[in-house]
Amino acid sequence: MTASSANLTVNVLRVFVDESGEFGNLLGIVDGGAVSSDQRQQVAAAIGYSETVFVDDPDIGQVQIFTPAVELPFAGHPTVGTAWWLRRQGYPADRLLTRAGPVDVTTDEALTWIRARAEWTTPFQWHELSDRQTVDEANPADYPGGPHYLWAWFDQAAGQLRSRMFAPDFGIIEDEATGAAAIAFTDLQKRDLDVTQGRGSRIYTRWEGDGWVTLGGRVVNEPSRTIAAEPGR
């Protein structure tokens, strides 16, 4: 996690890919030591992903999360992705320290799982639609402000649903995969869920009760990129 005097390295992942490694939500990971606190919002906007994570201390998992427009105390795909990435850099990543609270991390053969409280998530506006085709055909322009979570069951007995998320006030016209929404919705439904969001991203949850939810997904690397160390200057 290094940056030259002229350029800033952005490590790029796709989080919540499907079983074949397709789709997923882009995530930027940046060395927090290379960007001062007052520059982070500007850097996140320049990167342009729905979220960017600044890693301040990889040994203890201290992180800060930004959308292009606001800082978030907690978010799902940034914590899943960062935990996966830190482990591949040789760090324990058994826990991440977010502004909302400590996030425990576990893994199995395919998925990285994080454990978080539903109350840490952004308040969403829930929109149950009649079927998955109606969700597919929804126009983000019809949902100003936000964040809006549109959903429909396609196998209610199995806990499988189709969803999309629009949050223009956060600088996100449409989010490809929203872990925080899946956590909050799991707590509302009080059951495990298998979510297909966006173009085909897959999100898995386990409801634990008492406000706790475990969120899991697959992650893959993308080529890193560089941006100007001080965007706009």
C-alpha cells in the first residue's frame, strides 16, 4: 500500500461476484497513510466507486469508508472486500474497526463473512414490487433522494430475492451490490437470505437475532489503478 509523490495507488476489487466470478461491486482500497483526513472525501469522489476504503492500520483492521459524496460509519461490500484483501496481503483480518463498531470476520472455502449490527446501516426506503421483472424494469430517475431498495421474491420459501438500490443523494445512481441493505433487510425479515442484486451480483446473509446479521460473499481482484495524489490540483 504505497503511493509516489505524484500518484496514488488504488487497489481494486469486485465484491459479491457470482459463482463464476462475474458481476460484483467495484471497491477501491487506499493506504490511509497516503491521504490526509481532509482529502479523503475528494479522493473517493475522484475514484468514483460506490465506496472507497482507506486502511489506516492493516494490523488491527482500522478503516474509514467513503462514498463519492459522504462518509459512512459502516458498509457491507467495503468490509467484506477489505477483509478478503487484507488476508491476501498477509494480515490476520479477523476483525475490522469501523466508525460504527468492530466487525468480526470469518471465511469458508468460497465466501468471506462479516458480522455486523443492523442498526449500523443507513436507513433505507423499502419498495416491495410485484415480481422480479418489475424490479428489472425500474428506472432510477423515478427514485430521487434515497437510498431506495427495490425488491421482489422469486423464491420466498428459499429466501431468494431480486433487488436493486438507488442512492443519488450519496452520489450513487445505482449500486451494484449493497451489503448494508442486505443486513438491514435480513433483520426485518428475520431469516437468512440469498440476494441477487444489480446485474447479477450475489449476496448471502444469516440472521442471528438480537440485531446481529452475518453477511457473506465472493471477492475477486481487478487490476490496480492510479490517480493524482491530490485530485483537482
